[in-house]
Amino acid sequence: MKKEWGLGTRSVQGGYEPKAGEPRVLPLYQSTTYKYDDVDQVARLFDLEENGHMYSRISNPTVAALEEKVNMLEGGVGALATSSGQAASTLALLNICGAGSHVIAISTLYGGTYNLFAVTLKKIGIEVTFVDPELSAEEIEKHFCVNTRAIFTESIGNPGLNVLDFEKFAQIAKAKDVPLIVDNTFPTPYLCRPFEHGANIVIHSTTKYIDGHASSVGGIIVDGGNFNWNTGKYPEITEPDPSYHGLSYTETFGDAAYIVKARVTLMRDYGSCMSPFNAYLTNIGLETLHLRMERHSENTLKLAEFLEKHENVAWVNYPGLENHPSYALAQKYLPKGASGVLTFGVKGGYEAGKKFMNSLKLAALVVHVADVRSSVLHPASMTHRQLTEEQQIACGITPDLIRVSVGIEDIEDIIKDFDQALK
């Protein structure tokens, strides 16, 4: 029956099923450890022969419920919650990459991800080649090497707002026999389910729309269970692991090999786990995901249409607008809405834009995006300031670009605030 639930029902009731007499609402299990009566049972837990919680760095009942809810929403075989979205991006690649590995990534990534790939991963021997997502499949395939392990993409670019051509990238990944990893933070699984379009691994910064209230930092990795790791390219998943007495993840865990390995090796060793309290708060936020994403998308389209007609606005960028380059892709992959972020430029450039941002009264200037409150940000001088001008342009960022995260307030109030600030 659960497989037949709609996404709204999964958001509310997925992941936690209380038995008779147990709490109706998911409890906060604020404990680092768990009691057992049998020594052999604990040994079986450590040997991965039995399911159960032994230490909250690796698993926790509250965190596990959140993981299962997101997994149900995305339609995967398992999920792993992390301490942040950056941790999710990092572990998603480190699970199948090491020194000497190569990754293809689209150039329009979020600035923090771009910096992680271009600088930090390079220091540990992982090379990342950034490609323009608008290139043809043939041009992108020219950048592949014999040691290429994955393609990393975003369903909606941040802040370029380009919609991923899933069909093209899924075909490339299949032809090159590497997994397609998709950061689905902006649409969330309510607006877009990447596994249905050929993705193999999905990640989120749960800090954004999944939590939805700017209260809890976190991330999550979801395994689609739809990639064949037995190609000789991924010995860390297929070959015996000496740290678990020669266990092979593909032989022992089948379709869930990738996500199990991420938990029992990377989370075990790096320790970038989500706290039970953050999982508890994130789960509460997730219960209204379907309602919020509808309102975010509706409000953002209305604000975009207003800004298009404003005399002090130079340009507007939102995939829900018919003149947007990604409009056709948005209609194909985001039929329920194009999420809650738009970008635009004020006539007069950066100085005029700065005056506009300082004049807002309802929308706040914050280094965040994707919660119930409307906010603005200047990426070139804030989130993407570590990048060179050329790198910023590659990410779709111009000096006058203002990113707007449209909240779920009354749209009339949002429009009035933007109108008075623009004037």
C-alpha cells in the first residue's frame, strides 16, 4: 500500500510506523548508544550480519526515519543522512573515487560545490573537469578519461537556474558506464524525481526546502539501486573489504551496495553524521513539503511576471517563464512548478542593485536560500566570491545578478515590497 501513496502522504506519514501504544509522532532519540543483552548479537552488528543501531555516528532511530522518508519520496533503495549538503556531495563522490580518479561535473554548480571540486578534491588527487551543460553529448563525451568515475549535475542550477537535460546526461552516463549523480536540492522530490529520468544517485542539502524553515543544517544521499557496479571500475564496492573480513558489498547487499558502503565505511571513518535533533526538526519540516513547494512555485512565477514588466528591472531569469531557455525542459521535468528561486538584474547595475537590496523591508538579506521566508542575496560578492570572474560567468553569474528566494508569504505583500524597493 505504501508504494501506492502519493508524495504528499509520503511526506506526512512515510519513514515512521508506530506500533500499538508507541508515540504517534516520530520521537527524538537523543542517545549516542544502545543497550544489548547478547554479546554475539553485537558482534553480528559489527560484522554487518544483522540490522540494528550500535552507535549514532553510523545510525540512529530518528535519523533512520528521516532517511527512509526521503528514500520513499525519491523512490530509491536506501538513504544516508549527513551533517550538511556539502558533506553529502563529498561522500557521494568519495564513496567511489580516490586519488587518481576523474569526475565530469557541469559548470553551473553551486559555488560551494564548485570550490569543493576545483580546489579541495584536487588536493587529494581527484580531478574534476567542468563542462558547459549546453554542450552536445558528443562534445561532453570528449572530456571523459579512462579513470572517469561519475557525472555530477544539478537538476536546477544554483543560481543559474538552468534545468538539467536529464535525457542527454543519462544517455551519456549509460554510454560511458558511469553513475549519474544529481543534486536535487532546488526542486525536491515533490517537483522532480531524478531516478525516473535516468539518475543513479541523488543528493540534497536538506538545509534548504526539505527542512524548509532555516532551522537545521543537513544533507542526504539517496541510492537509486539502478547502477551495475560490476564493471571492473569500482573495486571498492565489488571487491572484498578487509575491514569487514573480506565482505563484498555487491555480493552481500545487492542493489543497495553503494549506500551501505557509504554508511559503514565513510560515515564510520569521516563521522559527518546528522544529529538526531536536526533529523527530528527536518522531519517536521518535511511533513509540509508538498504544500510549501506548490506555494513557493506559485509565488515565484507571479513575482517573476511582475518583475518582467517593471520599468526598473533589466532582466528576469526563472524557468517557469515562457521566454526562459530552459522553459521546455522545465515543462518536461518540472510539470508541477519550477521551485522558489529566481534571479534578476536591476537597471543601473550592481550599485543600483545594492540600493534595492538595502531598501527591502519584508524580504531579508541573508546567506541562505529555500525557506518559508523571502530573502535576497548577491552571489558574485557573497556565495560565489571565491571564484574568479571567469568561473562566475561559467556558473551563470553576472555582477548585477540578484538571487531571490521567494517565500510562502502572501504574494501581494512580496510584490509590494519589491515594488517599493525598486522605486
